[in-house]
Amino acid sequence: MRISRVKDLKDLPGFLLIWVSISSASIIVVLSNAPAEVCAFWRTFLTSLIFAPVTLVRRTFIFKPHHVLSGVFLGLHFVFWMQSLFLLPVYQSTLIVVTYPVFNVVLDFLFFNEKPGLKKVLGFSATLTLLWIFLQVNNLTYNHGVILAFSASLFAAGYFEIGRYARTKLGESTLTYATPTYLTASAIALTYSVLKGSEIFSYPFETYAAFILLAVIPMIGGHTLMNYYMKKYPASTVASIALGEPFGAGLLGMIFLSQPLTLLSLFIGFLIISAIILIIYQ
């Protein structure tokens, strides 16, 4: 089975909206002045509150094992990735995290029998090699933020793969899948926050505004719209929308956080994204 390309030009605006939405997430997190795990909790909890009335009216608000597993993956993805944002520049963190389409290709093979061709093998090898060079150039080989970002990438791959299973194999609607999944993710982030001793509620208005923005823009306009497209495209194709996130987030980081972008890092990042594209499209 071949990996799908964009099947309909009318989907392109939706893909663009996803890219813009997810690119804003890292900046909002850093500017929120709240711990990463607390941002993860409010982002997923507020979104699930928005969707819950719809699923309750439709009587589709049901927790199933795959919702719980997907929610665990999503919650850990957000906690680990958002923590990496406070240890790495936005561009570096997002560049590492968006490697999850690579893992999705492997999972697509294991669970959907989509066998990798020669280009995928070459792209996979090139991605790993270029990532190693990127880490060496930026002295990040043993950085704790890198470990967190890679862990977040793995969890994201699992989350998107389960999303594809729920949307294509089980025929679940976007909200039927997303609502219990997001609520589970919020429970994971809340548990992590409590165990860490993080403050959950006592924040100024500006921070709560950031929490709301995280729920509305990157969560609904980003992740939820990606779940919508899971029924039409393989997980690796939908996840590939995020390949533009490092450049969008990096530009915003340069503007709002005064984080510099070197030409060498941008060039290596471009090569990494190109290698991942080689993996996804055959």
C-alpha cells in the first residue's frame, strides 16, 4: 500500500491552518510563565471541556482502552516536549520532536502492513545521520532537553497511530475519539503536576489567557484537525504536516523570544526535513 499524497486541493487550506496552529504552541508555552506540565494539563483539559457537551448530546462520550492508551501517549508527549522548550531553543526542540513521522512509518508497517521501499530506508538512514550531525554541531549530544524531545517524539508517533486506527478501522468520529483521549491526557498531565508539586490554579489572567489560546489554537486548530484528516490519510502523511513546524516556530521564537537562528542550523534542519519527506512519500 502506497503512502497517500494530498488527495484533494480543498484539503490544503486545512493543512496550512494546522501548520500555523501548531507552530504557535511553543511560543505560547514559553510566554505563559507556567510550568510545562501545567500548560499540558490546561491545554488538554480545556479542549476536552469544549468538546464534551457535543459528545454527551450525541451519546458518544465513551472511554475505550485505545482512548486511554492514546491519551497516555498524548499527555506524556506534551509534558516531555513542553519541558524541553525550557531547556532548548524553540527551533531545536521542535526540529527534534517533528521526527515522529519517521516512527509512524515504522508503525504503519507493523500495524497496517505498509511495507517500506528503498527510498524509505535511505531516508530513514539519512534522517538519523543528519540528526546526529545537528546534535554535534549544536553541542547537544548529552543534553537533557534532547532526551525529553526525542521521548516526546516517540509518544507522538504512538498517539497518531492509534488515532489512525480509531478513525479508519473503528470508524469513530473526530470528537468521539478526541474527547476521551484529551481528557485522559489531561489526567496524565495533572497527575504529573501533582507528583512534581507544581501549582495548578494560582496564576494571573495573562497565564490563563495563554492556557485558553493553547486549547483553541494548537489543540483544536492543530491536533484535532489532524485527527479529522486521519480518516482520509495515513498517520505518517498527516503527521508530516508538522515538518514545517520548526521553521514556523523558529521564526516566532526569533521575533518574540529573541532566540537566534544560524544559517547552518537552518540548512541542516532543511536537510533533515527533506530526508523525512523522502521517507513519507514514495
